[in-house]
Amino acid sequence: MIYILEEPRGRAYQGLISMAFRVCDQFILVKKDQLSLTPATEALVERLKPDVKVVKKQDAWPGTQLFGHYTDVYYFECKPPLEKLVLESAHGLYDWVWPDLLEDLCFFKGSQPWLVNIAHEHEAWINTDDGEEILQFREIEGLMLY
């Protein structure tokens, strides 16, 4: 497990997200049922709707476990138009929190979590032991890992 020590913002965020879209098959965003959305977040949901692969009612996703309730987890395939939307919607990895955005942008490689993001806790990590991926991380300007 590789810990992200400081929030990837700006170029570091762009580099990390671009790499995630190259390496991973799918990503998720979470819409917590008990929280109302701002008009801007509702507009984002509308823009994302055509590309939703599936929406699941879940009480857990990578890094998070709910107790006593479920929420909507949106699944998407990693494809270029969505990469552009994810990059344009936030300036940093921890921007993915209510009320401004959907929550906890996470990426999956195969069926395994690759980038786990608990945005409201300012905590994230990457699950990989792939040497080539680790070398690519070093090339991302401003990305602080341990």
C-alpha cells in the first residue's frame, strides 16, 4: 500500500487522475442519501447520468463502512470523456466531498481497489506493487507518496 501524504492538487491531481484512467477499468462516486445536493452538484449528476454503468445501494465501499443505512454508489467505466469531466470538476483529490461534489472518488483495477480516497478525512492510498506503476508515480510532479 502506498500512502498519499499530501492532497494531490493542481498538476499532481491531474497526473494522478490521468494515470488512474490509464491503469484502471472503473471508478466510483458516492451520493449520500441523507444529504441534499447543491444545484451545481445536481448539474454534475445530470452530466454523469448517461455514463453510469450501474448504481448500487451499499453500506460500504473502499475505505468506508456505514452503520444502519445505505447510500448510492455510482459505477463508471474509465474512458476519456469522463476523465475530462473528473479533471474539470475538482482541483484536488479531497475536493470530492459534499456539498460541492459527489464523494470519495475511487478507482478499481479489475475488481480490486487501486486508488482509495476518503475525501472528508483527507486520507488516500494506492494499492499496487506493480514496479512500472510505481516508477510512473515518481514522474508526477508534486505527488507526495510513502
